[in-house]
Amino acid sequence: MEKIIDGKAIAEKVRSEVKEQVKSLNALGINPCLAVILVGNDPASAVYVASKTKALQEVGMTDRTFKLAEDTTQQALEDLLDDLNGDDSVHGILVQFPLPAHLDSQRITDKILPQKDVDGFHIQNAGALVCEKDSFIPCTPLGILRLLQETGMETAGKHACIIGRSHFVGRPLSILLSQKPWDCTVTLCHSATKNLSFFTKTADIVIAACGRAGLVTGDMIKTDAVVIDVGINRVPDASKKSGYALKGDVDFESAAKVASAITPVPGGVGPMTIAMLMFNVAKAAGRG
Ligand code: NAD
């Protein structure tokens, strides 16, 4: 197993696979299309949307991007979703989160047709995931599963410790890893967990998704554990033009000395999230 799990290279592999799928779909007269909706002026969200649309174009898919004003009403956004739900040329719909505070995110999520919910956040997809039925799996957990698969490690019977219980990352991942074919014994830690290192120290796989820069240090993990760092934290850094650096939830330097394999930030989970979005759009288009 390579020490550094190269998320960029694995994401590239996924994208090549998706490109082939797109060609096959094109041959059937299907042009996979994702509608991307950005509301407001959050700079980080604008960056995420730009990288998603760029990736869509690279794999030969069509994007329809809607940039809506900060004061867009709930009704206006729901009306747009109704239109896109009814448009057969649109296979997937993505609303970039976070939404401005006056909008009801859960209602918006559940307004998207489950078969176009390529983010996998709709309550119907979340339920299907729990019941091991075919569904859209949220892109970040799906990308982490693919990373683990690519390491070639045997996960059955291993102890996976996940830090963070969000609906987008930690919780779905905890459910997936407990299921076949992963068959892990899962510990799901969160902000109320006491003595975090008690759990991480016995884990064969540590997955940090808590948004706390450098929380997991080398002394918290056991020798030869596999460490997956989901965190993307902006920490002030005067040496950078932007004034900040991106740091993970893992202290890479100390953890890399102990781990058998570890993802970097950036270049680990991040590229996989976008690649798996492409994967989900191809899946939506393929379902017709
Ligand atoms: P969130 O804020 O919704 O959830 C954070 C979770 O971490 C919560 O469940 C909380 O209980 C837990 N937590 C917070 N502090 C903790 C502590 N000290 N000890 C143990 N648990 C603690 O976050 P999220 O949306 O799941 O994202 C988590 C991180 O992953 C963020 O840094 C986010 O930017 C990043 N992220 C990265 C990608 C990617 O593609 N790489 C995708 C999604 C999220």
C-alpha cells in the first residue's frame, strides 16, 4: 500500500471511467446534464460551484448553472426546482450549501426529485442507504469508500473510527462501512464524545470529518492505521497570497509517521468528492 493515498490520481481514474460512460450514453442519444444552483455570494461556495462545472465539462457533461441573488425567496427557489424536476433534459440537480439563513435547506433538499438528487441528501435516498437499497450515496462518503477500495486493504472485521456525525459525511459513512461488503465495526465519535483518543487508538481506519484543524495527532492513532482526512479548514497564513492555508482535521506530519497510509489535504478526499458527483450524474442519466 502506498503511504500517501493520492486522491487526485484516483479521482482522475474515476473521471476517465465516467468519460467512457458519457460516450456510451451519448451513443444512445442521452446527454448527461446537471443543474447547479448557487444562491448568494458566499465565496467558498462560488469556488466549489466553479470546480464542479469545470469537472462536468471535462467529462463531456452539460451544466446548467443558476446564480441566484442572496435575497431569493423560498418560493422562487422551489419554483425553479419544480421546473428542473419536470425537465427531462436535466438528469441531476445540485443546490450548493450552505444556503442563506432565510431559506429552509431541508425543504429545498426534499423538493428535488429523489431520482435527480445526485448529492444523495433527499430523505428518501438517506432511507434507502440505511436499508441497503440502491440509492444516490452522498459524494464524499462514496469517494472515501472508493479511496479505501483503491488501497486494496481488507476492511472486513476492521475497526473504523469516524469523527463527525454530519448528515453529509460522518453519519452516512458510518452506516455504509458497517454494511457489506465493507463489514467494519464502526465507532462514530462526535463533539460530545469523551476521551476521543480512547476510540481512535484502537481503530484500524480513522476517518476525521469534524472541521477542527489538526485535531487528530500521531499519538492518537495506532501503528499502521489507515487515516482518511476529510477536513478542509482555512487557517490564517501570512505567507499565502490569499492570507490562509488549507488544513485537514489531521495533523499530517505526526500522523504520517505512524499511519500505514494517509490522505493529504489538499489532494485527498476533496478531488474524490467532485469525481463521485460526476459518477452520480452519469448514474442518474443512465437510469433515464
Ligand atoms: P459539520 O460541521 O456538519 O459536522 C462536524 C461534526 O464534527 C459534528 O458531528 C460534530 O459533532 C463533530 N465534531 C466537532 N468537533 C469535534 C470534536 N472536537 N471532537 C469530535 N467530534 C467533533 O461538518 P461536515 O459538513 O461533516 O464537514 C466536516 C469537515 O469536512 C469540514 O472541515 C468540511 O469542510 C469538510 N468537508 C470536506 C469535504 C471534502 O470533499 N473534502 C466534503 C464535505 C466536508
